Amino acid sequence: MKFRAIFISDIHLGTRGCQSLRLLDFLREHEADQLFLVGDIIDFWAMSRGIHWSPAQNTVVQKVLRRARHGAAVTLIPGNHDEALREHVGTSFGAIQIVEEHIHVAADGRRYLVLHGDEFDQVTRHHRWVAVLGDIAYNLLVRVNAWLSWLRRTLRISGYWSLAGYAKRRVKRALSFIYDFEDSVIRAVRSRGLDGVICGHIHSAAIREVGGLTYINCGDWVDSCTAIVEHFDGRMELVEWGAAQPTAV
């Protein structure tokens, strides 16, 4: 299917949790004039402790570069896990533009602020060591989830299920954190006179109206396997690819 724009965040290339096969399936089925990579595309945090780079992850990079070469406007907005790329804001590589944030004007004229969103996360911003410890614990859950995925395949249980995502949704304080994050982002968008925001960071995909503004979160490609697509009439849609079965690369 062809769309006006696709928004993807939190791929976390370089980690075992990256669902690169499912992302490749998604990219094969979805094309767009514009592709936005909304932060945490490469996980330099995790790679500093050990690199897991599969052939499928390499294919993801090649596919994105190929789209840029073939005329798609590809924009990369660094997040906190690939914050080293922020040193290169304003430049481009392989026809991919690197920007700090972007004002996206949809086909219906609505203006969206596109950014990763980690600046609205008080833990990441002011208590980095807590964020790093949380990232280590999260990666341990992802490793356990790999064994559970093997067991589900052995038992022929279809679909994708994430232990890390389940644990995050079940923790009451995590839900409070998500609401606080969304509220902070919406306040910032309102102060700039925009119509909505498209972000990532918290691995919680959503499209909802909040006080007359549109809050959109791309989700991720570790827990939920989700993306946002813009139709040619400006309509935004959340695509959940987690239930799809990955094909071999």
C-alpha cells in the first residue's frame, strides 16, 4: 500500500529485542513519499554493553537507504538511545536528513510537531543513571522474552507477545508516567500553536484527541511493532503489525 507519510520510532537496531523481521515485512507492504524515523533507531546505549546485529537488521538499514536513493524523503530525528547522532543535526547521509525536530504539514493542513520526546521524560533528562539501570533491566526482560517466543513457536501459538511490554503495562507507576509524559508533550505543542504531535520514546502507541489537539505516538519495534501512516487525505492511522507472522530474510 502507498501512503503520503510513514512514521516509525524506537526500532533499537543493535539489540536482541529489535523485531527486524516484522519491520521488514511492514516495509515490504507499506510505501510512502515521506519516511520519518522518530528516534532510537540505533541503540547505542545497549551496543556499549554488547552488540547484536543480525542480517535482518542490516537489511532494514539497506532498505531505508534504498528508499532514500529512489526518491522518498527520509528524515531522521535522533532520540536518547542514538543521541550521538544529534551532533550531526543539520547534515545528511545517504540522502537521509538529520534534524532535531520537524513541523509536518499533513494533507489536510494540520501541523504536527515531530520529535522523539525524551526531553519530556524527567527521568531521562535529570536522572540518567536511573534511566540506564532501567534500560539494563528492560533488556533482561527482552532476553527472557526470546525464550518465551521460542516456546510459543514450539507450541504453535500464533502472533507476537512481549513480556517486557506486558510488564510495563501492568505496572501502575508506569501508566502514571505515560500520562505525565503525554500531558507534558501536549502542553508544549499547545504553546507553539500547533495542531498535534507525533513522537515516540515511551513504547506506547496511541492516537487520541487531548483538549482539541492530536497526540500521536508511533510505539516501537520491540514490544508492540507499530507505526503511524498518513493517508493522502491527511488521515492518520495506527498500524499494529505485532500479530503478523514474519517472513524469512
